[in-house]
Amino acid sequence: MRLCSALLFASLALAPFARAQQIAFTFDDLPSHGPLPQGETRLQIAQSILDTLKQQHMPPTYGFVNGVHLTDDPSTAEVLKAWIAAGQPLGNHTYSHPNLASMTAEAFEQDIEKNEPILKQYAGNSDWRWLRFPFLSEGDTLEKRRAVRAWLTAHNYKIAEVNMSFGDYLWNPAYARCIAKHDEDGIKQLHDLYLAAADDALAPTRALSKEVYDRDIPYVLLMHIGAFDARMLPELIALYRSRSFTFVSLPEAERDPAYSDNADIAPAGGTELDQLAIKRKLPIPPQHNYSKQLDGICQ
């Protein structure tokens, strides 16, 4: 099995993307994420993302909200206003971004509920009952996982699963450092590594989908509302297009029957595909960790 899997991963890495494959972009941590580079505002970052989504004719793109940011900086409410004004949907990322593994199910559910008045205020009657688990963590016990999932079902929530990620959030602190130092060479390094990381994640993720489902599924990409993400979004979209991806909304992606699967494992973390692979005792293809390279840029 391991040899066959290794051959499958290698063949996918080398094979051309012969047919269109679907992906849904999503953004976490609204209204603010990561360090704020000198000369930028949270609203400017959000508006840059929104402008790109419009210019690139992207489908409705969910932004997942942590309401605690509005307490820390009330001015960031303008980000949520702009997101909705642009016709983009909002979802629930909990109020304070806690890790279910470090708290009770009841406390976690209360944190979800604490976020709801904010979503009702800004998203109104739109479909905001999508929950993105912070840290992609569903807890350290099966009891927690099952209890929270049952609560979500009872409160008409759907889970905003993730199965495509390249650690985009890692670039935002380095970008703020480079801006502070006016280091254009450092920014160029970040640019090249960002696109390389996004590209590198495609083959192993698609290979794992074919291991788990024997096919490509519509993928859901995890992104963050960070300054470097905003800067790179036009090129990131172009990269996916060059790899024959087409774009769908989160609800469209999750209409696929694959999203009815529940790995039902604990401790539970990582992408939906990772969890199902662990459940089925399938090998997970490695992805390169860029954090050490990024830590050394613009120091």
C-alpha cells in the first residue's frame, strides 16, 4: 500500500492537470489577521481582497468572523461593513478563536453563540450559519467532537470544512517586517515562496483525495485576511487558473457527497482529508514546511 501510494503521489506531481477542477476560496479571521504593516489599515487590506474578488469574477467568498476583534479595535467594524457591501457572505469562526481541545464542549458552544449577534448585525438574514473550527481542531476527545457536532446540527449550522491549505498565514508577519525595513529583496523572496508553497500543495492534496475518494472532490481552500494575502491574491488566483482550476462558492463545493463524511476520530485536527486518511489508515503525503525559511527573512 505504501509503495502504491508513493507512486500515486509522484505520478500526480508530474502529471499535467488535464481537466478543470473546482475550488472554493474562503478567508478566516475577519476583521483582522496578523501584524499590520506600516502605512496600511485593516480596511485597506480587506478592500484590496474585495476588489480582487470582483475584478477576477470570483463566486461569493465566505469570510469567517471572530467578534473579539471588534472589542479590541471597534474601527475594524468597517471591514465587516465593506465585506457585506461587496456582496460577500460572512460565517462564524467563534467569538474568540479558542481551541476546542483546551476547553469543554459547552464553553466552546457558548463562544459560537457569543459571535451570533455580530453576524446578525452585519450579515442579516443571509446564510451565516457556517462554522469554521479555529485551528481546524474538533477537540481532544470523541465526546467533545460529537457533542459540538450535535449542537451545530441542532442550531442549523453547517461545518465549513477545509481540505486545501498551504499555511498562507505564515507569510504575513514576515511581510510586516520587510515593509518596516523597506526590504524589496525580502518581499521578492516572500512572493516567490508564497506561490511555490501554493503550487506545492496541489499534488499531495489531490493525491490524498484520490486515495480517500478515488477522485478529485471540489476543494475548499483556507486563506486568511492578512496583508500579504491581499497583495498576492491576484497572482494566487492566476496560479490556480493555470493549473486548470475553476472557482465555486463554499456551499457549491460542499454539495458534493464527500462532505457528508465524518471521520469521527479524536484527537481531531487538520484538514477533512487528513482526518479521513487517518481514520482509514492511509498515508498522508508530506507538505514542505516553509516556516524556518520565512523566519529568516527581513530579520
